Amino acid sequence: MGEITLGIYLLLKLSIFISVTYLITNFKFSFGKKVTDISKKNKFYLNISFILLLLFLGSYFLGAYNIGLYYLVIILSGKLLGRPYGLILGLIAAMYSNYLGINLYSFALEAILIGVAIDLISFFDLKNIDDKLENLYISLVLALILIYQDDLIVNFIFNTLTFWVTLMIINNYNRKIQLLKDKEKELEDVSLTCNSLTGLHDINNRMSSNFTLEETYDSLVEIGCEQLGINYGGLLAESEEEGYFDIKSFVGLDRKYLKKMKIKKSNLYFGHPLKESGSVIINSLDKEENEDATLFIEDGFKSLLISPIFIEGDIKAIVFFLHKEEGFFSNRHLMPIQTIVEQAPLVIEKAHFFEKMERNVAGLSTLQRTSNTINSTLNLDEVINLTVDVVMGTMGVSMSGLFLVNDENEDKLDLVASVGFPQNEDKEKLINLAEEIAWRTIKEDSPLITDEVPKEAKEKFDFINLMSAVIIPLKVRGRVLGVIAAAQVGFKRNFKEADRRFLTTLANQMAIAIENATIYKQMEELATRDGLTKLYNHSYFQNSLRREISMANRYNRELSLIIMDIDNFKDFNDTYGHQVGDEVLKNLARLLEAEARDTDIVARYGGEEFTIILPETDSEGVVIMAERINKRVREMVVSYDNLRLKVTISIGAANYKFGKSQKELISAADNALYQAKENGKDQTCLAE
């Protein structure tokens, strides 16, 4: 009867242990995770909660079974939660059972030994042994710890059986969990594969509407982040500074990356070599000793996935993704990214092509507008000024200047227009240096377009901190008209090949416009200028006087007229010849131009007669002007061969009276001239 009672007792005890084990291993917590899935912090709290609960129940409700429950909980904690929870539970159980006086050994050493044993099991590789046999070995070890009991054989067998059944239940639970994880992984892999296909579809859809390189870069990063389910990513591409990559697009990162992140081209990126069709995963960024990742580490990122984008065998861009959890990325993340990276060269090349086309169209449009602008006038001065303005507007440089070949000395260049040149003593120095380089480009028949001027040139131009320069000869049908020069100070430019073609074509347009304006000016001068003296001719004088009379009437302004004649010029010609007479006429013309104001109009009236129209000049002013001319002519010496000759002039002056006609004004000045001749010549008479 006693044996039956003992058997029932042991069977009941075993049933309780099995039930507790099963309930714990299959218990679902309020946060929806099983024991193996929770965090380390929660594992610790859970460990304490279970031991306190079970000790409480064992002490007050289960009576004699409680010491066995302690061992059971130690085993469950060690196997389910892993090291060092077996030892932790062992220590807690030892203290509690020792306190209650239900310990087997002194200080409840058995609980500590079980905790240590269950933790040490993970150090031994028993994978080649069948699960049942493995659990039997473990059970025997644990039962041996409790060997010192009454009914030694019975308890040893019972404990071995209890531990073995417990471990089998735990193993069964773990197999189920692993099976679920494998299924979840399979589903995630399928999901990632679907995402890759979706990503390919997204790329095709989004890229079909993206035309700019910036939009393309943005889409690649955004699609990558969506496929990986993360919030941080970016793309590095070739920088304007040769030999470097910098940030072109990013998601979730601070704008400081635009300024601070710059990676030098090399064999290693973020400390790793990058190969075509290969990505790199770094799951412990803070352990990487590499400057490329400094900003990432500062911002708390722990995991990095980088994929190179190769075009024609060279790395043209690097797409990267970040996560703040260590060990986040794995091989299963590579498929969707690889899909993106494989499509990237095509869409990037498409964007490059589109931008190139767009630049060409923009360039042609600019050329058309520029051509229309500089050809909108045939006035040479206006064309010259427009040329410099167009260079400043289209290139956005710091300064620009136009040099034209001197009409009288083809070995000299004249600065005819400039914008942005220094207005101090440095201007002359700058002009001389620019002229020196301009002649070099003319002789070499090659434009100078440089992003960064050589060191020796920088030293010469150190007074303006010259960084980039453009000097293009202006040629039409092989004839050099001059050069257009432009410079950037303070920072260097990045002239692309398209810019070079554009500037060369622009220079050709400018050269044609300047030549057309020059030809027009020459034709205009032939029509309005006297061939000998280069003063305005009689026809131009009449038109100008008509215009000035109209202005005087409209605005009630003063207007005066001078007509002069060289005294005894016929006798002069008869004595010295017409060539000497022509030299006198030219000398007098130059003198009159020098004495006249910018607003005055000097013309050859005919033969040896000259005239000056003086706007906004009253009677007193015209007399002062005329008498000063008399004096200057008396002082003038005409040199011809060995001759040194002098002449005098008689002047008639008239002030315009409101309402009088042009003919009447000319007649009044002419009559005053006749009066000066009658009064003895070499003097001025004012018409009344």
C-alpha cells in the first residue's frame, strides 16, 4: 500500500511538473511574444516574476512539491532564457529555500549547482547526438546533483525522468518556435522577393517620369528605403571637386551631410573594397576605424549597407542605407537593393542624356537670344557694351572685358568695354596682364578656358585672387578682331565640355556682330563724314542743325552756330600746292574737334569752310568759343616737309532766335562771317 501511495505521489508530482513546464513554454504575454522572443531586459524581469510566483505557490499551496518546482523553474529559465538566467534563478532559489528550511544540501547548494549545470550545457557541442539521448544525458547529470535523498534509487529515477520529460517538452517547444521562425523567414524572403519585383516596377514607373539627375537620385534612395522598410539612406556621386564623391540625395538625414560628407575616390570605401554587383554590410559601425563613417557614428547609426553603382566599369555612385540597431542588415536585404542597383545605371544614363539634351536646348536658346540681342543694333558702341553684358549674364562671372585690335596698330589690343574691373591702380596692371595672355591665345589660335588657373598665373594675379579664367579670340573669316575675356575671383568654376562649346559658339556670334557693326559704322562714316578731314559732312550738318533747332523750340533752349573760313586759302594753295592745303585742312579739323565740347557738332561745310553747332549756348558763350578758336588757330603751326606754316580764320557767329528757320540761322552766321572778312579777317563777328 505504501508503494502504491508513493507511486501515486510521484505520478502526481510529475504531472504537476509537466503541466507547469507546458504552460510556461506555451504562455503568450500581453505584448504578444513568446519567452524566446522578448528582450534581455524583459527576460530578466520575467525571470524574477516567475521565481517569486512559483516560490509563493510552492510554499503556500503545493506543500511538499515546492522544492521540486524550484529545480523545475531553474531548468526552465536556463533553457528558455539562456545564460546566465539558470545561475541567477539558482541563487534566488537557494536563498529562498534555505530561508524556508526545505533545502537538500547546506545553503541549498543543489539549486546553485543545477543553475550552473544548466548554463554550462550550452558550452558543449551535442548537436550530433539525438535529442532524446542528449536530454537523457543532461537529466542524469541533473539527477546526480540531487542524489543525496531518502529513497535514493527511487528519487534518482524519478528526478531523471522528471528532468528528461521537462527537457523534451522544452525541446519540442523550441522546435516549434524554430519552425515558426523558419516559416517567418521564408515569408520574409518571399516578401523581399515580391518587394524586389515591386521595386523594379516602382523604378520603371517612377523613372519614366523622372528626367533630371537630381530626381533620379532622389527616387533611387526613396525606393531603396521603402524596400528595406527603413528611414535613413542616401546617395553619393561624383563631386564637382575632382577625385571625390559627395552627397547628392538623402532621406531622413540632416542637411549637414551636404556640406560635411565628402569621400575621396580610392580602392576602399568605408574601409571596404566595392565590386560590381556586390554590396557590403557593416553591422558594427562604431567598431569600424574609418573616417568615411565618422558622421554616421556621430549620429548614432550602428548598421550600414552600401552598394556601388558601376557604369562602364567605373564607380559612378554609391547608394547607402543606415539603421540605428546593431546587426540590423543581413543577406536577405541584398536582393531588393541589388534589383535597384542593377537598374540604376540605365536610369542614371537616361537622366544624364536628358540633362545633356536640356543643356544643349538651353544653350541654343541662349545663343538665339544672345544673337538677337547683339544683332538688335548696328551701333558699334552698343554692340560692344552688349557683348560684355551678355558674357556677364550667361556665365555669371566676376568680371568681363572686350579687347579689340587697334585700328592703327595691329600689334596692340585696346580694352573697349569692361564690367567688374577694379577701379584703382590695379586696373592698369590687370589690363596689361590680360592683354599679354590674350596675345598668347591669339598666336596659339586656341581659346583659354580653365577651371583653375595655374599657380604661376595665380601669383601674377594675386591682387584679385583669380581662380578661373576664359579668354576666347574673336575671329571672322580668319581675321582676328580681338578677344573676349572673363574671370572668376574667390572661388573656382567648373566648366564642362558643353560650356566650352557654348562659349566658343557664343564668341563666334559676338565676332560676327562686332564685324557687322564695324562695317556699318564704316559705311555710315562714308555717308556722314568728310573723306579728308574725317569731320561730319555738309549733309550731316544740315540734318543735325534741323534736329537741334527742333529741340531748341520744343524745350526753349539756347542754340548757336559758328561758320568759319580760312583766310586767303586760295592764295595759300597757289603758293604751296593742294597737298599742303589739304594738310592745313586736316590740322584745322583736329584743332576744332579738340576745342569743341562732346555735345557740339563739328562739320566741314565745304571747301575751306567749317561749322560748329553749339547746343545750349547763348550769344555770349558763342563769342567766347569763337574767339578762343581764333587764338588757337593763330598759334597753330602746320608742318609739311621742311615748311612750317601758319594760317588765320575769320568766324561768323549767330544765336538762334525762337521761330526763325534753319535757313535764316545759317544766313545770319554767313553774313557775320562776311562782316569779319570785311573788318580785316582773323576775327569773330556776331550776327545781330
